[in-house]
Amino acid sequence: MIQYENVTKIFGSGDKSVTAVDNVNFEVEKGELVTLLGPSGCGKTTLLRLTNRLLSLTQGKIIVDDQNIMDINRVKLRQSMGYAIQEVGLFPNKTIYGNIAIVPRLLKWDEDRIRDRVDELLTMLQLEPDTFRDRYPVELSGGQQQRIGVARCLAADPKILLMDEPFGAIDPINRVEIQDEFLRVQGKLKKTIIFVTHDLQEAIKMGDKIAIFQEGQLIQYDTPETILTNPKNEYIADFVGTDRGLKVLGLRKAKDVMVENPANLIQASTKASDALKFLQDKKLEHGTVVEKEKPIGYLTSANLEETEAPIKEIAEAYPKLITPYDNLKDVMSVMLMYDIRVLCVVDEDNNMAGTISLEDIQKSIMKIYSGTGEDKH
Amino acid sequence: MDVWQFLADNKKRCLALTWEHIWIVSLALFIAILIGVPIGIVITRNKKVAQSVINTANVLITIPSIALFGILLPILSLIGHGLGKVPAITALVLYSQLPIIRNTYTAIQNVPSELVEAGRGLGMSRWRRLKEVEIPLAIPVIIAGLRTAAVMNIGIAAIAAYIGAGGLGVFIQEGISRVHQEMIVAGAILVSLLAILVDGTMALLERLITPKGVKIGRKQNQ
Ligand SMILES: Nc1ncnc2c1ncn2[C@@H]1O[C@H](COP(=O)(O)OP(=O)(O)OP(=O)(O)O)[C@@H](O)[C@H]1O
Ligand SMILES: [Mg+2]
């Protein structure tokens, strides 16, 4: 756990002094990933550098696992926290291997163990170990170098990670993959992470909590969902944007809004005329055809009129089956792309789990906006 | 005038004086490195101190060699070495300080700040950072300073023959007093060849010792 108590950092003195971090108070729970967000110059990097004592505090204190950082040997403190700097800063005279091995070597790991660790990290960061291990930093692209910077900070498996825009230079495709992989690993290892980013989307996706700063002050510290649904003031609302409703959809999962026992199920063995009657009686536009728990496709009244064919053949297949963990943004884009208002959610065994409709999603957005305007904090 | 004849006739003496010249310069350079490189590194911690150290070295290098020998004479006489190799080597060490200190200082200073930051942030001690990052990156520029010092010292050592230090300057000094032109020219040629040879060797050393990752980077930038 990291606790910031009245943390202040002032650079310089007199008229020229700059208050980079202004009386900041918050706590990062053990095993939590907190993203720091805010415009350039708001003090994000300064806060990280205060945490590992690259800078000294002007006021306040920082407590790491119940110990004041001032009572911990500086070098020991830094070795216990991984640090990925904003500028990446790989050592050009060392190979990729040599760069990643820095902290393990400081900690006197044996070389076999280091070798395994380096390969493991390269693989995790989507870089082929045999290709990259013996290259020099100049032989890598900016995005690849940045991944090595992340590997270097993870190398000795520190419990705390300070990461300053670690994925900023990585192309969007690799970035998404690395974010996913990072989250997957974090789900297992549960490190305490402070993660600076400029990218709101990334902050929302990665953060258990988000801390938004303005001119050195911590303006709001909350879960991504709360920040999006209940921005504390104008500044935060502007920061998260008017499309924050859509952003929340990125956070919510299909399972949160799906209807688990939909009323429109039709067994595949049903006759077309019976199916039509069923839809008309219940005033349903759309029927989901299932056979032994597995969804086969969907039917509308129009499909069923004047036909006696088995409905299994008439049913149109769903363009895509949704899993309970797909986010609503993705679900909605499938709906828009295929012009279909209802989709089917299936579990791991492809058994029917429920249905989800555009109306359900819309209702979930409406709730978000109804919360705006009132200052709830 | 038959310089070649002179060289052929005095092969043994030529070799002996060349050898003497080399070891005076080498010993001086070795001592100069032991003094200059650590000074160059230490002064990176304080800009003001650095400025005054470099200024002092600057003043030293502007003193003409004959004058410096004159200044050293009474001082080193106190330990009974007013003339000979001791004042010669002392002078060479002093002259070497500017190129060595200045290059070491500049090279360490020019290590990109994000690398220093990264090293500190990872928990590398100052010594470890120096050893693994700063010195390897600074070494080409430090060697360039040594190269300047070595070449300059070969010339100054020739003058030191006047205070009885020996070396190839002996040919020139003796040749002048005996009005022996072949001897003077032979001395001049040998000193020049030595300087060119050392310069080439140091250039090679500079290339060999540059870290591979840095070399690849330079090639890409061309
Ligand atoms: N060493 C320093 N000396 C003086 N002022 C500094 C120093 N480091 C940072 N500052 C100032 O402190 C403020 C905060 O800087 P900081 O680097 O923490 O911003 P940041 O939030 O990381 O910005 P960015 O998103 O651009 O990286 C800025 O106004 C900056 O100019
Ligand atoms: Mg920054």
C-alpha cells in the first residue's frame, strides 16, 4: 500500500518557484492499479519521482507498506519498486538482455534465472526472445524500445511498479494486446501499480481507480465508472468528454444488462405456424431459435408468414455471438454494423445465456446522464 | 645530406632514444590518466568547481614548455630532481590535464539525462552507473582526449631533452650544438613518425573501445 499524506513539491524558490505537486492526499491499496491522468505539467512524473526518492519532498510524507520512505535506504527503496521512465531511457551500450537484466544483477540473481526471466518478459511483451535478446536498443523501433523499458521495470518482480506512460509510443494494435496481456498478468500477480497515462481510454481500461490532477492538485480520485458517471466538477466533466456515456459502455459488460430468461425463445422443433402465432400473441418482433440450449438463429414474423418449412431452416444465424464479458461498446457496434436490434449472449459452452437488446443498452446510458449536473461529492 | 645513412649507421642509438621517448610519454600519460580521469568525473557533481578546475588546466597548458621546466626546476630541486626525467614527466602530466579532464568532464556531462534518471530509478548506485553506463558511453570522448594529450606530449618531450630527460630530442639538441644537420633531421623525422603512429594507434583504440550499440547507432545516423 502506498499512502500520500499532504504531499507537496515546490521547485525553486521565490518568484520563480513552481508548485509541481500541491498538498496531495490519497492511498493506493495493495494489489491495485491506479492511473494518474491530467494535462502536461500537472505533476504526474513529479509524483512518481517523489515516490522512489529521485526527488525530495518539500512537505508531507509518503508511506509504503507502513514505512515512511525517508526511513528506507534510497537504493533499496528503488530496487523494490520497478520504474519505467517516460523517456524510456534504455542504455545504448547494453543489449536488450543487458538492459532487462539490470535489477536482477543488482540483486545478484544467477545468470540462468535471469535468462529465463528475460525470455518470459519478452514473450509477455509480444517480442520474440530469440530475435530481440541480443540486439541493441538502436536496432529497435520506438514502440519496441518502450516495451523493453517495461520489461526492465518488471524484471526483478517488484511488488510496486511506477510506470510513466509505459505504452505511449506503442502502435494501437500492439498496445491493445499488451494492455490485455498486462491486465491478465496483473490479475494473477496483483502488484501495486501507479500508471501515468495521457490516454483517457487507457486510464479507464487499466485503472482500478483513476486520479485526475490539475496544476499539481488531485481533483478527483475514484473508480473509472464513478469518474465517468459522476464527474466531480466542470474540469473533470470536460476532461472525460461529452461522450463519456459511450466510454462507460466500454466499461460495462454484456452480463450487466442482458436478459437472462428472455420471453422470446422458440424451440427449433416448433412448427412455423406455431412460431408465428407465438410471436404475434406475445407482440414480439424477434424470436430466438434454440436447440438443446444452443442458439441457432433468429426469426421475425415476416420470415414465418406463408411457409411450412422447418423453422430451423428459416432462422437467420446471428452475425456474432456475444460473450458475457464483451463490453457494451463492442456489442453496440455489432448491432449497428449488422443492423440488428437484439443479439444472443452465450456462455463458454456456447449455451444460451441470455439476450441483449439495443434498448437495454440505451437505458443503461440514460441512467448515466441522469446523474449529471448534481455535485454528489 | 644523407639522413638515411645517419639512421642506418646509428640504428642502435635511434632505437634506444625512441624507446626512451616512448616510455617517458607513456609513463606521463599513465600518471595523467590516473589523476585527470577521476578529476574529470568528480567535478561533474559541481559546476562551479568544474569551471575553476578546467580554467586552471587551461592556464597550465598556455605556459610555454621551456618556461614550465624553469618553474619546476627550483621546486623539484628540493627533492633533488631539478633536471632530468622527473621534471620532464611532471610537465607532461600537467600539460595532459586539460585535454583529459575537459574531455572526461564533457563526456560524462553529455550522457543523456534520461539514462542517468533511469539508472538512478532502477536503484543503481552512483559507482555502478559510472561503471556500467556513464564511462562506457563516455569512453570514446575520453580516448580522444588521451590522443590529443599523447600527441602533444611527444612534441613537448622532444624539448625536454634540453633539461636532460633524454629521448629523441637528444638528436635535435645535440645536432644543433654540433651543427650536424643529418642528426637534427633524423631526430625530427623520428619524433614526427612516432607522433603519427601514436595518433593512428589511439584512433584505432577509440574505434575498438566504442560500445557496439553506440557504433550501430552512429552508422544509422549517417
Ligand atoms: N527539476 C525540475 N525543476 C524545476 N521545475 C520542474 C522540474 N521538474 C518538473 N518541473 C515542473 O513541475 C511541473 C510538473 O512537471 P511534471 O514533469 O511532473 O509534469 P507531468 O504531469 O509529468 O507532465 P507530462 O504529462 O508532460 O509528462 C511542471 O511545471 C514542470 O515544469
Ligand atoms: Mg511526465
